[in-house]
Amino acid sequence: MELLSWLCGSDVSNNKPFMKSIFSTISFRENDRSQITTLKEIKYYDEMNMSPLLPLPVNVLPARIAAHISNDNLNNRLSLAQDNSTTAEVQLQNLNDNQIDTSGLVDYVHFGPDGNSFLRNIGVCDRPSASVLAKLLLDRQANFFANPEGLEKKTRAYLKCLKDLESLVSKASDILDQTLIGRLRNEPWCLAFVYLGNSSEQTFQIAAPKDIYLIDDYNIASCFRPLSPPVINNFNEFYKKFGSYTGELRRTNRANELRDRIVFRLDLLVTDRRGKRMVLVNEKALELLRKSLIVYEVDEIKCQWTFRGKSVLSADKITCALEHSETKVELYIKFQTETNYIDVASVITRLLLSVCNDEQIMVVQFKLAQSLEEIQRFGFPVDRLLKSAQEKTDNRILQRNLPTTTDSPMIDSSSPKSSRKSKTNGSTEHLDDEMNGDTNSILNDSRNTQTTSNPTTNTENYDEISTNSIQDDIEELMEPYNQPIYCTHDRILTNRTSNNPCESPANLDLQRYKDLFHGIPLFTEKTVRVTKPMLNRARQLATILSGLATQVFSVPGNMMNLYRDSDANKAIRCSFHHKGPLFFNVRYFESTFAEQFDSEPENVGVYDSNMHKVINFYFMNTCHLLVHNTCFGHDTAFIRRLEHTLIKFLPAKDSFLEVFKFSWNFQ
């Protein structure tokens, strides 16, 4: 009040309308690049002299006013040196807080009790907002820890800032913009701790959230010693919001496909050519497998065999292991290793049969690995057995039991050990005569037959389409993209010698490009030289794909990915799906649609409407790839689900066409 009265040349404390008009024009900027509103109604604006209680720092005052400040005491308190960082902020010191010194991260200015009180009363914040604090941590952490002196003190200061940010984010999660959230997910700013070697000593590290694991099992954590958050209330949930996750066993699309294949063919596995059930089948284990089988992918499998009190650890060549209890069956397969159906058949057969031999395991392996047409060619009643299996599972044999995860990095999981005792009682193996007769012919003819896709038999009434059936299918298709955490590798590597329909090409090695295009990553083969025209095409295609993802399918844009293969590849592949994420070839886009983009008319509206053909093409392509999340091949079930997908999303696509413009900037 005193300052305003002095500025106006008269006592204004009782003039409420005037004070209201004055305060309605005042705006304090948040950073050193924001503008400040001119106080037009104040007299003597250009003739202001120094006031000992002037409550504003020099770098947020107009230059003509700042030039009048000459009081040495005031200047010393203001710390007049201005920070050149684009995210640097000057904040008031909170005198009521027994504060740890955060200089270098968040710089505060103290104007004395009266000055601070005055600024709080007129709305100046004494602490940074969540957005400002997050930017400060992102931009300043490297320089803050560059000097190794006083690391303990710096760690306490950084931890305090993290606590403040956690408190702000938990109270108002909507205040962070998408660009900042993207930085918080991908750049290092989180304080984490890791053990030094095999000792009990810990050191800290600043890391990106995706590189930090939330500890839910301290026994496993003590073995692998990953980067972990500080043991502070709510920090696990805080880090989880930006990409940290627990090192838990996770189901993947490959695991789901194997689970579906086993359950779908279960009756086929334990019957002979006449459709008769094998005499040594454990019916209880069969039903348990049908109802509760879960398949996991893990990075490492360590099994232990015990015989007469002697235990031996398994060799590294083991690709799968099975554990079961009275309520569930869990099958573990090795991550990024081609499915070894011999090993899978071995553990499944030993569970289902009281006594089994190698020939029976080979028969089960044949029934699991080969196509249904190939199995039927050897005389097995495939249609009748699969129809029976479908009825038993209530026509929902492809229903997922657990959420599907993304192509995210997996830690070395400490897989549960299985103990198996060798049977030495010399039991006689009673085999069905017909089964023994089948074995040799199957083994001789099947060893060189390649594994093909599983054309699921569909016994539904094809003419019946209901709202419920469409909704059920869509929820299952979109499940991988509705998880709270969704990310991809920086490298895509496949080493298969063959591939199923629309899957990633065999022997593919893609590296991620440094920049994003409307939030979509670009992958290239090593031999590809990235050029400016290529990046322009990638940006054009990304505009379409990002719009389809966010506006039509209502999922994060990172379900879409761009890739550019080598010109040396004769066949130009349009797209493929890889464990959830969808990949679209920029080279195909260049060769097919480049002319439409290069012949841009003067009328921008006509240009946008001419792009409808391109958008419709990629809409159909996306729907096709999405259906492969649940359907293994191009069979009747695939066609039905593709129809459901089109019925669901066509209205949203048509609305998208009406408003689409290439000038949109999707993030």
C-alpha cells in the first residue's frame, strides 16, 4: 500500500475501486522470457526513485525502473546476476521452512519478512510450480552433480526437490503438458540407488524412469541389484507415473499365442488317430491345464533336478520349464529364443501322462508344431476334436487371462526352480496300440516340415454380429495399448528363419533414429543413409498415423512406428506387427504415394481432400495389423474380427477425414 501510494502521489488505501483496477493490471511473469504488464494508471511511472522496500528483483522489472535501484543492501540481497538458462527461475525464499540449500537447482531470493509478505499477498508464489520444478531438474541436474565436492549435501538437496515435485504432481496431475511429460519419461532426472559390486555399499545415480525398477521382491532385488528408487513413501507410485516398473514376470504376445495353441489343441494332444483317449492320461491335470495355463517369457531359466538327495542345476540350453500346483499351471519360455516345441512337448507330456517315453513326446511335438492341415493329413480327426475343445472352453479359447505387456525391456527374472525326481521303479508303460503304430510314420515325415500358422477353426454362426461381440473383440484387440506403461526398444532384432503372416521380417535389425515425428519413432536398417527427403516423407506419414492413433483408435501415438528398410530389398513390404507395436514402411510410402504429395495444388483444402485415399489405405492397414493381436493367421476368425474392427472404427475414421489437415501437429 505504501509503495502504491508513493507511486500515485496520494493515499490510495481507501480507494477500493482504484486499487481493484490497479491490481487487475498487474501480472508477474514466470520466467525471464515472459512479458510484464505495464502499470498504465500509476503516475510518475518514468520518474521513479529508489525505494528501500522495493519488493521486485531487477530481472523482472522494466529496464527504466531497474536503472533507479542503487541501494547497496538491496542489491546484495537481490543477487542481480541473471541466469541465462531458458528454464532458470527466481523464487522467493520460504522463511517458515527449515530449508536445505538448493542453490544450483532452485535459486531463491529473500526480500525480508515485509517484502516476502507483500509479494505473497499480491499472488507471487514462494515456490516453483510442478512444471517449473520439473524443467529445472531436467536442465540443471548434470551441472549440479558435475563437481564431486559435497555430494552428500547435493544429494539431500536433490532429494528434497524430488519430494516437492512428487507432492505437486500428486495433488494436480493435470498441470504438466505433454511435451514435458515426454521429457520426464525419456530423459534422466530421477534419483536412484544401486549397490557397488557385491558389497553392501550404495551409490546414487541420476537416471531416466524407464531404467529404474520398482522393488516388489527384495530377495530378487538383492540378487540382480538394479537401479531402484529411494525408500520413501509414495516414491514408487511417483516414478511409476513416468515409466518405472517392477521386474515382474510378464505375458507377451508370443506367450499368449503359445498358450492359445496348447489349450486349443489339448484334446488332440492326448488322442490317437481313432479319436480315442490315451489310457494313461491324467484327467485332473488335463482339466487344470485347460482352465489355468499361463505362459510367461523370461530372460533366464534355471531349473534344478533332484535324484536321491543330489541336486543338479540345469544347463543354459534349457528353453522352457513348467511348474504346477493344485490351482494353476505355469509354463516359462526363454525370451527372444525361437519356440522349441520339443522342450514344450516334453514338459506338457510329462504332466499329462503318468508314464511317457520319447516317442510319445515326439508325437505331441508334431501336433503342437505343425499346421492343422498337416496333422489332418496324417489321419487325426482334427475337426471333431477341435470342435469338442471349443465347446468345453465356451467358445472363448482365445480369451486372455492376464494383461498383455508391451515391447518393454525385461530384467533377468529369477524363475522359480522346479524339482523333478527321476522314477526308478521300473513301471511298465501301457501304450495304446494305435499310438505306437502312428509314431514312426509321423517322425519320419515331419522332421523336415516347417512350422506354419495356426488356422483357427471357427464354429460361430457367421451371420450373427452383435454389439456385445464387437465390443468384446475390440477390447481384446486394443488391450496391449491400454496399459499404464507402454514403450518400445531402441533396437528391433529378429533372428527367425521364417515368419508368420504380417509378422516382422526374418533376420531384421532396426536401429532407432534420434528424433520423433509427431511422437512416433523412426527405425532404420544399418545400411540406410538417412536423408532430408526421407525424413520429410517420414514426417508426412507420421502425421497420418498419429492422427489415426489419437483421433480414430483413441490410443497413444506410440502404438505406431515408422521404419525404413534398405533399397537393396527387392520386395517393398508395407507394414508388419511386432509383439504389439505396428510398423509402417516409409519406403513403401515413398514409392506409392509420393506423387500425390509432390503435386500439391494451390487450394490447400483440395490438397487435404486428395489425401483421403492415403488415409483410408492406412486405416485399413492398421485395422488388419490390430486383428493379428489375437488371430494367428488369415482364417475365418481373422475375417470375422476384421469386420468387427471396421464396424467399430469406421464412424470415427469418417469424422477424422472431415477435419484432417496436414498442418496439424500431433504430439
